[in-house]
Amino acid sequence: MKKNTLWHLLSCTLLLVGCLSFGACSDDDNDGGNGNADIDTEEQAIVAENEFARIASVLAQPSELGSNWASQKLEPAVGRPVEGNTSVRMVAVVDEKEALDFYNGLTGQHLAEGTTGNTWTYPGIGSLSYEKRGEADCYAVIHVDIRQIPTLKQINLVPSAVLGDNAAGEAYYNFGDIIFDTRDGSIWVCGRPAAPQFGKDKSWWFSFYIPDANVKKDVKVTAKVDGKKQKVVVGNLPYKLNGTIDKVGVFGEMLTLIANPELYNKYATLPLLGRRLQGLGNISSDKTPEEMVQRFKDVKDYWDKFGLLIDIFPGMRKTEMSDEEMFGMLASPFTLFYAGYTVNSNGRVVLPACSFNGSSEEGNGSEGLNYFSTTPRDFEVRPGKEQFDITTCLNKYSTQGNKIEDDNYLNSVGFVIRVKDGQQLSTNWFFTPDPTKPLPGVGKELTEHRIYSKNSAE
């Protein structure tokens, strides 16, 4: 793969002095000038499109969403249809936690484990309702009423055994595999492979290349500033990145393990794996910790050998970081912004994000890190404060600390990512690609770097 094809990067640091924070704030008039923000009509339409893009990226056949997205009619492409009833589809999950994770990913919520029911609605889109079943053959059900996907009515979240014989062969792609898309000059990293034996037919891919189309400039809101309502610019914000928290969490943990493969020995002992025996997206149960350590060593060595880090993270070019320094960054606290801006229940503009490897105690070395403390948060963009500019995150790295006190989740290093499944990356948008074969179009419009292929060229 040639390294002279590059883009606008995007790793980012939150060099915002007070422009991001999280959690609910008071709605009183005496809230320091940061009252609820009212999104104007144009921005409401943009936020709605962003919300639908996230849902459609998981539930529907790929489509180029444009200004007419609200009137589009898409075909479902999630899981497998129930025999005799194509309006009901089955998605394999390992337990009730993963069932709720799937629903949280669709709706952009962070519902607590143990939630038994919830309904999410959005004007112009419709509703999704979660119902815990707790049955041997069905962990939960999602009732679907999305007007742009009218033929999809229900998703059953079931054990993979319910889908029948899933052992369709070994998945073609694996953790850390690389695809270079010549259509827009972007690099994509496989962050959650397909796993036919576990009923997961899609591979999921992540890119640190964010084109101009995925940034909304000068987003405006009406907000109370210094006691008066006025129209203010909150900044340049990420848009329609399509990520969902259930996939992004796996990707961030994978990056940490590539940076320091020996950490898998710690990862394998976490309480998380007591509930999700497969780990890393519930697809690794057939590998021992020793085999997984070696797998991530192979990825790290491969990325090193072919000089891929500078392509995957093009901001390295501008900082002149070494590979060792970059791997060190990924084995330290960092944040991933993954969906695009939205509006929370308090009416504030937020950026969905997930933090990794937080500090467990005071200290500058690894002894102060709590590895795999994967924490989804929504970071608020505060009207009336210094503007948030995502484009700074696309151009260079920075290690400046944040100035917000008592904010343990606002890591000093962050990245913005786009997310696609294999079908969206391929040239075949009509049928789910065979997970055991190359993506359609790879070798024609696309070239690839594969790490685990038995006949992969050195």
C-alpha cells in the first residue's frame, strides 16, 4: 500500500478550555449563562439525519442518504429473517447484556445493565422499543417502527444456537486487517470481524479519515448567555459518522491490545469476560489467552513491518511521532468520538464518545492506569463557552491537558472515527457478503492488507 495517499487526519485532543463537559446541568436561570440550547429548524433536520444515519447503518441495506432521507424507503439488512415472516429478524447475542448493548448502540443511549424495558422515539424517524424476555431462546425483543424501514417490525435477540448451524467456515478478515479504499483515499481497520460460528455475518470497519462532508461548520444554537437568549455558534462538529457504542467499545479495546499485546492476559481475567465469555465482541471463545496475545503481536509486527501506522493515523506525519510513541499513546487514556453531534434529553448539544484506559490513581506511568475501563459518555458542547472545533482534531495531535476540573472521563488524547460494515465498504450493496470470502470489489476498486490470510503476500 502506498503511503503517499493521505488525507486530513483526525486524531484529536480535547484542547478545549471549558468547552466540553458531561452530565446534566441545572436548568435554573443561575446556571452560569449555560441554559438549554434550542436548535434551529435547519440544525434540527441535520441532527435528525445524523440520528437516522446511525440506525440505518445497522438495520438497513446501504444507501446514500441525502436531503431526501426522511422520505426514503430502505430494505432491512440486519440479522436473519424468521422463517415465514420476513418482517421479524433474528440477531445472535451471547447474553442479556449484549442484547441491551445492541439496543443502546441503535438508540445512542446508555441504559444500565438490568433494564427491562425502554422506548426511544424521534420525530420524523419513528420509535424503537426494548423488551427483556429472559427466555432460553430469546434474551430480548426490539419492536421496530421506523418509517424509512417499513418492512422491519421486530428484532429478536437470541442465542446463536437458535440460528441453527452457524459454522460456515473461518471468517476471511480478522482483527487489525487493513483495507485501502481508492474511492475516497481512506484507510479502514477491521475492528470487529465477522464470526459465522457465532451468528455474526458482518465485519465492522473503522477509519480515522474524516472528509469535509462529515464535519458541520459553525453549528448555531439559541442559548441563554449571560442571562439573555441569543444565537451563538457552538463550533464545528462531527456529523453522520455512523458509529454505535457496542462496536466502538470493541475497537478501542482492540487498539489497546495491538499497542500492548501482553495486556490480553489482564483482559482475559476481567469480570466482563465472566459474562461475555467470548470477549472482544463475543467472537474469540475458541482462542486461548496465549493465542490471542500472539495474534495481537502479529498485528503489531505487521503494522510495524509495512509502516501502516502513519497511514492509519496520518496525524503522525505532522507530529513526527515514532511508531513507539504512537503505540504508547494507544496504551494510555484516550477517547473515541464515533457518531456525530446530537441533542440530549436536557436539550443540550452533545458528542457521543467513549473513553478507554482511565486513571485509577495518581501517577504518570502505567501503574496509574485502569486498563479497559471502557466508559461511554456524552460530552456536552457548552453554548457561551469557547467554541469546540473538531477540525483541530483532524489536523494534528496534542498532549495538552484539559482544564476542566474533576472530569476523569475527558482524556487528553482523542480520535474521531467513521464506522462502516463490510457491505458498505464493498461494491455489493444488495446482499450481505459471504463472511468467509473477500468483500466484493476488493482487488478491483480496493486493495487490501490482510494479516492472517494463509496466502497473504509478504
